[in-house]
Amino acid sequence: MKYLLSLLASLVLVFFTGCGQNQQVKKSVSVYGFSFIEGKVIGKIANKVIVEVANKEIVEGDSYIDKLANAIMKNSLFVIGMQTSIDDEEGIITDIRGKQLTFTLNDTKLQNDQIVKIYIPKKIIAVVDFSLIGIDNKTLDKFAMEDMTTKLVQSGQYLVVERTKLNAILEEHKLADSGLFDEKSSSQLGKLVSADIILTGTFSKRGSNWIVNLRLVDVKTGIIMAAINENVSGNEFRWQQEKDTSNLTESFENKEFNVGWMANVTSKENAFGKGEIDDSTGANGTLHAYKIDFKFNSKNGTVFFQNNRLRDISSYHGISFYAKADKSTVIRICMFDKNFDDSHDNKWLTQVNLGTKWKKYEVPFDQFLIGRGYIIDVPGGDGRLDLDNIHKIMFQIHAQENSLFDVGQVWIDEISLY
């Protein structure tokens, strides 16, 4: 019965996925790891055996990164000069032509048309910054690389050279740190970081499309293992790639709001709120601050000031700000992380107690807890604070934490990440 229900659910998903091009049905992406791949012996010449390997999927997904990652992995499962085994015979790969591998074996007993299992050793791969040509979004390469690196690691086929080590080598040896390395430079870099393979490439803009040009270089031979060239339509780029990695700074000094901030507050559950830049006070030597006036008419009333912008803040440790109130007030700092494979976002929050004088508050991200009103056991997505997918950050005043009064004022200034 359990199997039947699962099968029916899968059929429903397939049906709706195929209905209408405008439906945004999100499919979870699978990345498969395996230690062996099957092949068929198609020729023998002296001590050389030629095997055609199976065309096995490694990544299942529809985004451009999923497709590129799949192509990269399929073209780099094996490297010339690599020692491996076919069934119980040890050998060295001496030639690769598409799906046909040539092995040098000693006294082989393998026969033509024999189906064999080939062991896939782990490879060390270094992923060099992709170069952007004609693209204004300078964070695109970062996220493309992060997605790519994640899938390489998840496959279990690679050990990925750590970024700080790679950057240190690039700087020390005055090598280019982005773009399509030539084979000589790629081979040199690979040897310096003890890699087997170098992955490098460019993203170039042509009209509404992107041209993706990637190269896999065999470090030992200095030869290009594979060149991948794809013309990707603009709507294939996942919108979550447009993430902001800059600091979330707001001082209100120019009486203007930085990108993402809503000029006024939002009020819910029979509450009244008003937000504006106050030019009569500021914190830390500044002249302006953001003032929130609030009035609650029910115990569930809430007022909040928020920034709506998809961000990757994983390189920061917390959020800092100055604040004060006209009387002792509790405020919530909330963050919402976007779960792309789940319809529910995770809400994370923490609280601080404000006094009547300006004070700097530093709130580390590990202090945030899953918000009430969300399922604690399965809150949606992976249930973890995904700092690379934060799409809302808000300062919230809720009646439940401030039940002794129903009217008040709060000032906030010098908001930043640290």
C-alpha cells in the first residue's frame, strides 16, 4: 500500500510538471555517487583493452548548472595515466576517446563483448573563477561556481581544492585568477595545488542569452580533456542566482533607502504602524535614524520594517545595529531563508530588549531559532538556517512581547552585517 501511494504521488508530480510552460513546479535535484561503472570490451590489441563505458547520469536536474555539472562529470570520470581496475585486473588508462577507454593490462583474461565493472578513483579538481564577459551581475560567477562545486562534492567523485589555497597559489605565482586559462597555465596551476584536473571557463552575454564556455584540462598531460560550449537562454538562469553578496548597510544619512528596504512599515493583526526617517536624532555620531511609531489593538498585533532582497550572507557572522525606544521595548530580528525545493520558507528569529538610550546590538546568526507558528520538526526545506538564501530581514515589534502598553516608538540606525 505504501509503495502504491508513493507511485501515485510520483505520477501526479510528473503529470503537473508537464502541464503548461508557465507553471513553476520545482523538482528536487539528485546527485548520484558511485564507485564503479559498467562497460563492454570492444577490442583487444596485445596488452591493450578497449572498453566502451555506459552513459550513466550523475546529476538529474533542469537548471543550466545541473546540465553543465552533468556534462563536466561525465567527461572527467577518468583521466589518462590513472591507475584503476577492470573487474579483478589492475591497469592504467592510456587513451580516452569519448566513451571509449584504452587500458594497458598485463596478461589480461578479458574477452571481447565481455561486460565488466570499472573502478572510478577519486580525482582532485581545482575550479578556477569563471570570467564574465558583458555581464553586469558580478556575483553570477560566484554562485555558478558554488553550485558547481557543491555538485562535484556531492557526487563523491572528486576532492575539490579549497578556495583559499587556490587563491593563495594564484597570487603567489602571478597567475591569472579568472577566465579561460591556456593549457600550459592550467597544467602549471594544477601541479602547484596537486590537482588532477583544472576546470575553468567564461560566461558571456549575447543579447538575452548567455554563452557558457568551459574547459577541463588534464594536469598531467596538459591536454584539454573536454570543451563544453552551451548557448543558454536567459530564462534558464535560476532567479535565485541573482543574489546580493554585499553588506547589508543602512545609515539613513541621505534620507534615502538602500536597495531592498521598504520605505514604510507593515502592520498586521489590528495594529497601526508608521515608519519614517527621523532627522532629529542619530546613533554613533550620525544625524538621522529610522523611527517606527506603533499602536496595538490586539494581542496579535505586529509592526515590522523589512528588507526584501535575496542575499547570500554566508560570509558574515551576524547582524549589528543601534537602537533605542521611548520606553523599554522588546523587538524581534527575523530572517527568512528561501527553500527552493519546498513551498515553505523557514522563519528564524531572536529578540533583544531596547532601552531608552542609543545602544549598539550585535546579534550572531547562531542565536536565531526557528520561528513559532512553523512546524518545528519539519519546518520546510532542510530546517537549517541557509545563510546563502536569505530573502527577508526584518525588525519586528509584536504585541505579545510588549503587553504592558499599546503605543510606542522605536528608533533604529547603522544597520550592518559583521
